[in-house]
Amino acid sequence: MKIDIKSYNIEQLNRLCKDIRERILEVVSKNGGHLSSTLGATELIVAMHKVFDSSKDPFIFDVSHQAYAHKLLTGRWKEFDTLREFDGISGYTKPSESSDDYFVAGHSSTSISLGIGAAKAIALKGEQNERVPVIMIGDGSMTAGMVYEALNELGERKYPMIIILNDNEMSIASPIGAVSRMLSSAMASPFYQKFKKRTEQFVDNFGDGARYIAKRLEESLKLITPGIMFEEMGIDYIGPVDGHDLKSIIDILERAKGMKKPVIIHAQTLKGKGYEIAEGKHERWHGVGPFNIESGDSYKKSPAKSATQIYTEALLHAAAHNDKIVGVTAAMPSGTGLSELMEKYPERFWDVAIAEQHAVTSMAAMAKEGFKPFCTIYSTFLQRGYDQIIHDVCLMGVPVVFALDRAGIVGEDGETHQGAFDISFLRAIPNMTLLAPYDERSFHQAVGFASTYDRPCAIRYPRGSFMECELPDSAHFELGKSQLLNSGEGDILFIGYGNGVGRAYQTMKLLEREISLLDLRFVKPLDTVMLRDLAKKHTKWFVFSDSSKAGGVGSAILEFLSEEGISDVEVVSFEYEDDFIKHGNTSLVEKSLGIRPEQLAEKVKSTLKKD
């Protein structure tokens, strides 16, 4: 049941904010999730619901991991216990979960574009007096170019829209902050807006000289605030304001609502507000696993080394022996394991913020200048730099390495973050080489290969640790060469790619059959010599890869067999079906997809029985 706060007074609203924070802490400490940003946005979201109506006004949250308070206010207080659990509440806004969630959002910097689209539709439907898009965007999302593309159009077309810039990074010195708050309140007032409009009409009658003087006077005031850029784009700016002063925020939202034009409200908030341990700029509190509320200590610590840790160690080793190796990430230094390299080699490794397109293109130029860039980005986020990979890297053939973390199922973050598509969208690009390790040793070898390879290439690896397997030592990587890890006398061949090798091995151990196991290593180019030889011995091929079936590893192998005219080999792919994968514990998600080793073993048996 939704919480109707329209009649609440300020005291009741402040108490509600406290209750919301306690509920968020209670659930996130148990389930994990995004913490510091959502705690910091609580008053802003409560104020949004006080002034606007999410059942008709489009509430658009950029990224939306800060929208937990919104979920709690819109009928999900009890269900919130299931946050990020399989078949539970999503960690992001999701319209199929609630009609109060306007749009799916998991990647950043889309909100203002969505708002403009909504505003255009509202205008065409003649609903301007009934509805207005309300946007919440964080300062981190403002680094992406898409934001400025949208602002550019918004400033020109002047659609009514409220944009709340949730700034939890910028500090405001006390004296300047006090003056700014005073001026911001004044600029939002009806008197100032009416005065501004009449002044504009007045100076228009007296030519350029009067217009110049009036403009300089207004800008001299606004220089005290950081909003002059937005004003120059044609968008009214109010701020900075205290994002935890509920009364002030509500008052400013009410005034902005009445202005009937695009308005940016710059609100400063404190990350982790209300939970002292997490307050401030602590990246570790952005996204967390289960933790002890009293101490802040994490509960779950996997004993196995993660693939990200292995990548860090391998790249540190390579960088120490080759000063041409450089690297970049896009706002994920710790998540991608690049923070240690940035600390050790600050002149060679960079975080360019949420700007994947820029990251890719800038590294293309470095590669042309003779450096060896490692562009380290989550599989799901590399989707945002696809044109740059084609146009700026592969068309030139410059040797950029794409290290794709979180390839495969990522678990609780869900549909927007699953790394399912990188093989499919990269395999189609000329000049691109695709390879994948399956354990620690092979990962070091893959990084070693990539660090000397003279063409573009991409290495994919999973979130967390690789699947365990006891196999012969991995041989050194050679372009387009696979490795036969187990040779069986029967007609069954298991083909594993990346983490799929471990999945194939665990499935093989459950079957009492003679099975050959191939580590494919390269899905582009394929080891055609090895595959031709294996086609003479094995007619039942099973493909294991943590990736989409459409355009994936199985597709590549079927294309090869077709080109070779090999028609007596049956290929069964255990890659993901053509659907978006829901969120939840990775094991439960895998079980729902039928790709746990015990399930795959039964599928293999069933396939063989049909023959």
C-alpha cells in the first residue's frame, strides 16, 4: 500500500525519513545493495513525493540505484525484505514491478533524454497543466556526453521539467554556501521570476546596450553559484541548496513546479546520510554485500580469489615489465581492479568517470602513438562504447585490449547488468580478436598474450571466482589455438569457452562416459585445424559458455561447420536463451536457466537418449 504523504507536516516527514533510512539499513545489511547514495537521497525523494504525484508525473531516476526510498513510498515497504533476491524486488526501478516506476534504469545518464521524450509526449497529448517530468540525476552521471546532448535540446525547446541534480561530491565552503542558498531561494521566488520576465521585455525595447547591462548584472549574481553553465544553455538554475533541509527542498520544488519551464535544482547531499560509518566519500559503501550494522564489517568473504583480483595481479606484472602498458576505466576503479594500478602508476592508468565512449576513443589514440592500452570495463557497460570500438579501434586496427569484467551472470544487479552480449556484439566486428581464460594460470597467460598482440582484442572473465576444475596446466596462448584438456574415446566432445570450461568439467565429472574436453580459448579466430580433427572423432558436440546463444560461441562453431561442409556433427549449445536474465543469487539464477552442472548432465543424457 502506497504511503500518502500529501497531508504530512514537516515534523512527520522528517520522522518518515528516519524510518525510511532505518528500513533501508535493515534490509541492505541483510541482502546487500546500494547504500550510501540511496541514504543520501532520502529527503529529496520524500520531497518529490510531497510535491508531485508519481502515479501521473513521470519520476525518472538516473541509474535508479538511489531510488530505494521511492520504492518504500510506493507500496513496497513489506516486500522490501526481498530486495535483490531471486523473484524479489529489483535494486533498480522496474515498471513491471510497479506503475510508479516510470522506466527501467540501470545504466547512467539516460534520465534527461527520457524526460525530454516524456515532455514531448505530454505536450502532444495536451497534458502540460496536469503532468510534468521530474528527474533525479547524480553528479557522477553528469560526466556522460548523453546528458549534454539532452540539455542542449531542452534549453532550446523549453519543455517544463524539474531536474534535481543530486550532488554528493562537491563541497561548498560555508560563507559562499550561505550566500548561494540565499540567492537560490530568491531566484526561485515568484517575485524574482516575474521581475526577470518584465526586465527582459523592458530591455528588449532599449536595444543591445540595455540588454548587455542587464545580462552582466544577472550574471554577476550567478557567478557566486556554479549554475551559469546551465543558464547559458537556456535552463533556469537554482542552487546549491541543502538536500537534507526538507522544508527548503519542498518549498523550492513547489516554486519550480509553478515556473512551467525547465529548471535544474542543484542539491548537495551527504553520501550515507544517517549511517555514520558510511557517511562521506567512501566508494566501498556505494554497493555492499551483507554487513554488520553495528561495526560495518562484511559477513561474506569468499576464500577463492576472484577473477578481478587475478586480472589486477596479471596486469601489474605485465606493466612492471613493459612501460608502454597503460590503462583506463570508466568510474569503476575498484570494481574492475584498476585502483591498484592507478595508485602504483598514476601517470599510466586513469579513471575517466562515466564516459565509456571517451575511454575507448582516447585509448585508440594512445595505441596509435605506440602504447598498449588496457580498456577495463564491465561487459554490460562496454555496450555504451560500441560505435567507438568499431569506428575508432577496429577500423584502424589499433591494438587496444578490452578487459571485460562481469562477463556472464552478475547476480543481484539483474537484467541491466548481466554480461550476456559481449561475444555476440564483438564477434561481428572485423579486426577483433576474442579470447577467454578459465582459471588463474590461463588468465595470466591471456594477459601476457594480449600485452604483446598487435591487433584489437577482448578478454572476458566472470564476476567472482572461476568455476573450480582440476585440469592439466594451461599452455601458453597462441593466436587462434585451442587446447585439448581431456581426450576421450567416445563420440562426445565438450567445448568450453572461458568460465564455460569449468562448467563443462563439472558436468563431465557427473557423467560416466568417455568425453573429450576442449578449451576453445579463442572464439575469434577459431582453431579450425583442431575442430576439423575433432569432427572426425566426435559427432556430439556440447558448447559451454556464459553468454548469449544468439551470435555466441555455438553460433561461431555452427558457422564453421557449415562453411566446411561438415554435416554429421550435432551441436547443442548451453548458452543463454534469447531473453533478459532476471536478478538474484547467481546459483538460483543459473538454476532457473537450467545451466547448473547437475542440470546440464541430465540434458546431455536426455540428448543422447534421443539418438
